[in-house]
Amino acid sequence: MKSLPIGVQDFKSVRKTDKYFVDKSMLIGQILDQNDCGVFRYTRPRRFGKSLNLSMLDAFFNIKYKGNDWFDGLEISKHHEYDVYKNAFPVISIDLKSCSVKDFNGFLKDFNSILFDVFDDFTYLRESLKLSEESKQLFTKYYAGDKDESDSKNAFKKLCSMLEKHHGTKVIVLMDEYDSAVNTVSDIGLRREIIAFLKGVMSSLFKGNDSLQMGIVTGVMQITKENIFSGLNNLYVDNILSKRFDEMFGFTDSEVQKICSDYGHPEKFGEAKEWYDGYRFGNADIYNPWSILNYVSEGFEPAPYWANTSGNDILEDLLLHVDDGVLKDLGTLGSGGSVIHGISASLTFDDLCGNPGSIYSLMAMSGYLKAIPGEGGYRLSIPNKELYSVFSQMTFRFVFHDDDAFESLRAFSKAILSQDVQVMERSLYALMADTLSSRVLDNEHSYQAFIAGVLMMMSGRYSVTADRESGKGYYDIRMEKMSGPGCNVVMEIKRSDDAGSRERDAAGAIRQIREKDYARGLNGPTVLYGVAFFGKESLIVSEML
């Protein structure tokens, strides 16, 4: 079996060493059919193949790779109408993910290091007979000399001009992770400086650059208000809501089925689908490619491989400022439900500065939520099993960012498995007192969504579901043991009219679980909980089934 290209973002290396490759080569044809002299911006979540696709484009278009056989047998090789473009252009490849964001001077220093690496690929221009001495001196300045901020903004455009003069053909520019620095900076003032600088770079490189044949840019977010790409008449924007290139980033059903079969376990396709499917790009259902490759590599062992592969400080900022309504929605999502909201693929600078309502758009763009269009907006939900684990870790880390609140969260999770109802009651009160307004707790569903969201911290070890049908009705919350020691849990929640009614209501909740047979289908010991709330204070009774 071929080795899997986990973490390998260089198309040339994948093909030279005959690693397993899921053929996305028709991305080339689709781009050329759209406009062979346009600027394309693709935004997708991290680890969905953007860098590998850019490397593939470099291998196809770059004049320095003329005569290669890396595309033999791939779909693009069957379409000879594109042969005229193959290895016909000088290509500038720019990767911005390594820019640090401690301060603006540090960012600019790293950007200039990237400039140096790019110019290092073209040192032959210093000997070119087609360039003037002035142009050669300018090249040397950009390559090794001192540059001010204006020089840094305009360097790539100057390099395009030199390459066109030398090769006699226009230049293709590939830029990866254009928004990486914006995603990973938490200081609002610094973020503003970086966006303003990037606006200058993009304007110089992609607007009015007569030496540019085509530009392809990738990132996670689509920043609009700051007009980073303003004035480009030939800009094509493609995001998770777009349809034209929807299957070109990530794996499709048929591709995952083939991988499972190729590595000897076609019967694992269902498990792969349950864990890693559920993303929606345009009209396509998409799997996380990073997770699928790791899943197969680890002997088809399901785990949250996508978790913690990179940071997103903007999302963390928004989580720190969620209001009661958002918190309620997070609980609904964490318990397996869905919420309807309007979302936008275009995020403004104001959004990045902490508008809590933009969290839905950002979570969808970043891959944490699946967005399906419908009446009244988009139906948002957590895509798959892997993301339930990632989602719970991420949200609880920041919603319960206070150390005392997080300790209450841990205490509640531990107590629910040991039937320590007194600790459960104290912990629930502490969590609600720290995070919820009483105005949110206006019905039983509010309590249900909150507790279900809290219990999502135990995803992976338990399958946590809420408001699902079982037996003769719909239970409030069920926790089915997936692995390790422990018992199943069924919980029914009541909202009491007064404090004195809580004991009666909690006992009635236990009877309801039994009479409605909500534990049907659970194997092994199962704890039943009746929980009655008056305000933020609860009374809990339990029984072992």
C-alpha cells in the first residue's frame, strides 16, 4: 500500500515518492475555464487541502518544472486543451502563515524574511541580460538590503515586472494563508495595523499590476470592510457557501469509500462518515481530509485528529464575550441540536473586534459548524463526532474561562457518574450563577440546553444527546457510555413554580423516565436523574436502573 501524505503539502514530493493522492487536478481546469487572467480567493477551514492544492498549481504552471511527469494519470492529463498552460509561466509562491504577531515590528520582520525567501528563488535575475542595472540593484535591495514599510508592500509587484521582462511572459502569483496573522492576533490595535499593511500588499500586487497573469489566494476568512482586495474587477471569491469549486477542497463520499477500500477496510466507511463527514461546501458533502488520512494511518482508530492543529484567536476573543443568547445556542448545539441564524462569508473589521453575533459566521467559516441554507437563514449544527469533542473543549475553555467556574464544571461532570447529587446541585448553581442571566432561564428547554452543553465536555467517552425520541416519548438528556468504566445516564428536567415544589417535581421526573421507557436500548447500568429547578437552584434525585 502507498504511504499516506500526512502533513505533506508539497505536491511534487507526493508524486515523486508515489504517495497516496486524491486527485483534485481538475481544479486547474476549472480555474482556467473561469478566467485565465483573474484573481481567485479561496477560503476554507484549516487542514482542508488548500496548501497542497496551491503546490499542485505551482507544479502545473511553473516554467521551471517544464517536462515533468507528475500529472501523468491524473484527470487533468486527459484534457489536452489545457496543455498550452502547462509550465508556461514564472510563478511566485508566497506563504504567510509564518508571520509572528507579537507586535507590528515583529510581523514586519517576519514578512521581510518571507520576501527574502521568495526573492532567493529568483537570484538568476541579477545576471539577466534583459534587466537594466537599475532593476538589478533594486532586486538586490529587496533581496538583502534594508527595506522600509513601503518597499515591503511593493516588492512583489516589482518582482513580477522583473520576471516578465526576463521570461517574456506574465507571472502567476500563489499566496497561501493570507489571513493567518489576522486569525492569530488578539490585540485589536495590532490587528488593525496588520490589516492595513496587507491591504497595501494586495493592492500593489493584484490591482493594476500589468505583469500579472493570474493570482490565487487562500485563507480561512474573507475580510471585506478593510477593502484588502478593493478595486479588483476580476476577483473571484469562493467560500464554503460557493458551489463552483465545492468538491475541490476536502474529500467526497466516493473518495473516502475508495480510501477505506484501498487500505483493506471497506466496512469502516460508515464509521469514517460518522466521525469525519458532515461539512457542507456549496452543494457538496465533504469530509475533513486531515482527519481521514490520520484515521486510516492509525489503523482506522477514530479520534479527534483535527483538534488543536492551529489557533484562532479571533474566535477565542468572541467566545470570551458571548452573551446569554449565544450561550444558550452553544448549549443547544453541544447537545446535538441545531439553531437558525443568518451568516455571512464576509467578515468586517467590526466583527473581528468582538461583535458576539458574528460568532456563528466565524465558526462556520472555520469549520466548527455546518451551515445549510433554508428559510429564515442557515440551519447550523455540529458536523460530526470529531467536532463534538473539539467543540466542547473549545467552548468550555472560554465560556468557563474563570478557574472557579471550570472547577465547578469538572466537579459536576465527576459527580454525575458517582451519583453525588449534593455536589451536582452545588456545582450547577455555581455554573449558572457565574455564566447565566435569570432572564434566560424562562422555560425547561433553557435548563436542558445548558446542562446538555455542560455535559458535552464528556463527548468521546460518552455519546450525549438531548430531546431525542426513545420508548414512548422524548427524553431530555441521555448519556450513553462509549468506552471505559461507568454507567449510562438519563436525565429529566423540570422547572418548578416555587422552591417547595422541587422535591415533588424531581420525583415526578424519575417516574416519567420509567413510565416513558426513556432508557430503552441502553446496555449496562443506567442512572436516572430527576432535576427540578427554581431559578438557579436545583434539587436532584437519582435512582439506579
